[in-house]
Amino acid sequence: MKSLLIGLVLITSTVAAKLPEAEANKLVDAIYKIEGGTKTKHPYGIKSIPIKGDTAEQKLAYARKACYQTIQNNHDRWLKAGKPGFYVDFLANRYCPPSADKQGNTNWKTNVRKFWGEQ
């Protein structure tokens, strides 16, 4: 019985942890814009992993998928942490940490809010 209860809690927390797809895609689009759009070497600001693909389109799709997954994983972390503060701030501290670039972190938060809106 205890195992069943734990399993149900885990399943419920996993389902509830996902940002709705439409909102996640809107956030991905906002990140694409603020990270330079078509004018950058790092689409969606993805620098921590190699971007795979043979063509520019494949690389762009891969970077978008990595961004989307980062958003979903971080949303899960935010929920598990008890929703400390606003999600955009939590995400910004992962995506553009203040320890690496304090002003960049502040700008990132402002710009994401402008294009996505606080959720």
C-alpha cells in the first residue's frame, strides 16, 4: 500500500510539473528573440552542450528542443523547490546566472518578461 501511495505521488508530481505546451513554446520564442534570434551563433542561448545537426535548420531545431527541455526541467525544479519567487527569476538564475553576469541576469529577466509576460 505504501509503495502504491508513493508511486501515485510521483506520477502526480511528474504530471503537474510540466509547463503547459503553449506557454512553454511562447517562452522558447521569447528566449530565441532575446538571445539574438537569427543574428547569433548560439540560437536560444544554448552554449552548454554541442548543437547537433548537419544543416542550419537541423541545428536550429536541436537548439530549440534543448531550450524547451531546459524550460520544462527547470519548471519541475521550481515546483519541487516550493515555487520560490517568480518562475522567470528562477529560470534566469539557471539560464543566465548572476554569478556569471549580474547585469546580464537582470536584463534577461526584464527581456523575457517583455516578450513572454510573467506567468
